[in-house]
Amino acid sequence: MRMTTTPRAQGATVWLTGLPSAGKTTIARLLGDRLKTEGHRVEVLDGDEIRRFLSAGLGFSRADRNTNVQRIGLVSEVLARNGVLSVVPLIAPHADSREAVRKRHEASATPYVEVHVATPVEVCSARDVKGLYARQATGRLTGLTGVDDPYEPPVDPSLVVRTQLQTPQESAAAVYAVLAERGLV
């Protein structure tokens, strides 16, 4: 009896980085929905969800943030290596943490697409989806990324999305276009 195998679907990690309330999760969900509709295997690894479960107990020190990013990077790389399009909307404020995730993907020859959701802090503050900027303004929160804690923007991302200039659907379509360009969808 001769065995035939079906080609495995191409996986990839799509890492959306940017300030709180930049639009990362909205773009990730829209992109994930489109990809699922097209029949792709997709997982959106939401940073808030991951913090509640996989990274429960971690704080927001630089070391804890790095641990969180590395955990999510590992999960995403394993999913992507196994044919899943893994979409990761995560602040990931430090360039060295993101670079370590990129290198892990390169080591396993797993596609990695970094998207900088480059929304200005003033726009993010006006959106204030989770009330973080309001809490920071009243002194009830310290260490808010982009305000009183550093955010290091990517130097050479695959795509820069400026959500203040386009709709969430247009932003998600721009990310999809990069995936299509690279033969990942």
C-alpha cells in the first residue's frame, strides 16, 4: 500500500507591536477572521489573555516583560512551525525581546512578519480602550508603556500601520497584503 501525504499548510507568526490602544488586537481579530474564513488554521494569541493564563504572576518589570514576550514567542513559533498562522497582538516594548523572538523563528526557518502599529500616543490616549491612560494621568498607574515607561519602535518592520489614518479594516487588509506578497496565504 502506497502512502500519500498532503502538503502541510504554511504557518507563520504575524507579530503586531505598538502602544496600548494602538489597534493591535482589533487588527489581529479582523485578520484572524478573514484568514479563518479562507480556510486557514489561525490562532490569535492575545496578550491580555496570555497574561491571565500562561504568564500569570508576572509583573511589568523589564525582566517580567521579557519573560512574557519569550513565552508567547515560543508558543507562536511552535504553532507556526506546525502550519498555523499565529497572530500576536502584543505591546512587546523592548527591541531586544522582539529580536530574540525573530531569531528563534529564523533558527527553525519559520516565517516571521513584524508589524509596527505606529499609532501616536495622543491618539492611543484618546482611545484609551482599557482606561490605562486615564489611570496613569491621575497617578493610579505607573509604568505605562509610551508614557512613563519606554517603548522601542521596530527599526525595520515588515510593515508600518498608521491606524489614525485608516480604518481597522484597511489596516488588517494591509497586513494581509504582506502575507499574500510573501506567499503565506
